[in-house]
Amino acid sequence: MPSSEHKPPPRLARGWWTGLLGGLALLAVWGAFNVLVDPTGEFGMSGRFRFNRNPPAEVIAAGMNGNNPAFFTRAIRESRGDLFLIGPSRTWRGFDTCARPDVLRVAGSAWGLRELTRVERTILDERDRPATVLIEVGLPTTERPAITSPAQAAVSAALSPRTTLFSLRTVVHSLREGGERPASYAACVPLASPPTDWAEAERSARYTLGLLDTSEASLAQGRRNVLAMADLADQVCRRTGLRHRLVFFTLPSSPASSPFSDHDRVFRANAARMAADFAGRTPPPGGCAISYMNFATAPPGSPPQQALWRDRNNWSDYVHFTAGLGAVALDALLGPPPAGLTAVKPEPGVGP
């Protein structure tokens, strides 16, 4: 009697394997489509083909609001300038670069050094000529564990129905528009300064600051992470032969009338330690031009402008300064804006 293991597989089993393989093939096609169109910028393919060169406005808006550093890869690659400003939400809400078309601002809410390092690496890897990168670091601490790894994030983006919807819209819009590049993939948006509810601002700041680990060990690790960003840049400069310029800087943590004086003291003391770390750092041969500017205690600008930093009316809350102060900071970092363009002037907000 023939052995049962030589019997042909049942029809049900054959159908199961056929369905499984067909499903996997469909999943592969689905993922490959999203990778090639790349509406979120996760795979570095955005804008490289006629069918994904011109995403519609709603896709660009979703990408900019998605808080993913990968979205800005295309804007960095296509930037015609060599000046970049990167940082957390303070950079996003406090620097209006409309008066400086030579500066590309790349920032996001709740970004830490992990996100800033990714942006820094993208900028330096994408440039074939020296770039200047301004990096705002406030109070760096031990980084929170990443929710997902880059590989998991890429798989999630490739198989996401939301990504597929954005991919379809991008393809349709790009082909309809003839594949022309969008006028501005990461557009400058003038920043508004609405009246501030200072009672709510205090509650929000207490909650946010309460999440920070300001122990000495955490602060020391944060400073080491900032120096690691400098070391990474040096490695790129030595490898490519390009002498990029990186300026790390710290701005005041809050206005003079802030109820968070204890936090401000920690902030200033940590900035002083970072300044000492950078002063004692020996750049390797062939490294980048790297410096640190500490404005935490002495704000940037002329004496009258420095007084503006202490006035609560020039802040949108106890953590974020307004665009007028951001313009003062950019002048201190880069000099006045190009001729013919007007920098944003500080306009006092409405106090309580």
C-alpha cells in the first residue's frame, strides 16, 4: 500500500497556498507602489519621477503636519540654497524664514536630538557643496525610546492605506499637471501671533516641563548626544572633503516674568556646560567648522532687542518665542537678510 506522504495534496491545501502566494504578491505590489510614489518621503523617491513630481496641496500639508523628518528629504535635496535651520517646535513656531529665501527651515513639534540627527545626516549626505546648518538645542536630555524603529516605520508607511490614498492622489495630480515640480515643496508660512491665554499657557508648560528628566545623569547624556551630532558631522566632512559649517545654539528658555524660574536656572546652567564642552572639543583634521553660541543668559541682539526677549508680550507662551524674536536671533546668527527683503519686526502680543 503506497505511503500516505506520497499522496497529492488535497485541493483545499493547494487553494490555501495559491491564496497565500497571491496575497503576498498583491501585498508586494501594493508596497512597491507606495515606495515608488513615496508621498511621505520615507524612501527618498519623492519627486524623482514624472508620476510623483507634483503632489497635491493636501498631501504636502499632511506631510508637513505629520512630524516625520523623512518628509523633508525632498525639500532638502531640491533646495537651491546652502543654509539650513533645524530644531524642535520652538524653531518651527519662532522662526519665520519668509524674509530669508536662502534659508530652509526644517523643524517639528516634540522633535528631540534623534530627529535632529536624522535631519542633519540627510542635509550633509545630500549636499555636493559646503552647507551651513544652524541647530537649535534647548535642554537636551536622555532621549526617550523610539516608538518604532526606522525599519518598522518604513514597512508601516509602505503598507498603510493612508499612504496608498496619498500615493493615488499624487500620481493623478502629477500626471494632470504634466509632471512639473511644485512651486515650493516646503513652503514658508508667515507665522501668526494670536492673543495668549497665559493661565492656560502656564498649565500647559507645567505639564510639559513635568515630563522632562532633568537629573544630572539625564542632562549629561543630553550633552553627550549633542557632541555626538558634532562628531557625526566631522565624519561626513572627512569622508567627503567638504567643510560644512554647523552652528549649535541655545536661546532663552522663557521671558523674565515666567513662573518657571527654577527650570530657567537649570536651562542656563546646562547651556553654560555645553559651551564649555564645545570649547574643550578638539576637531579632527579635515572635520567641519563647528561652533556653539550660548544665548541662554545673554539674549541675541542689541541692548534694546535683548530687552524684548525678557518681555512676555513677545512670547506666544512660556516656552515659544514669537517670529519677531526669531528674526533677531537669525540676524545674530547670519547677519541681516538679503537686500530688498524685510525681516519680521517684533510685535508685542496681547497680554492678560
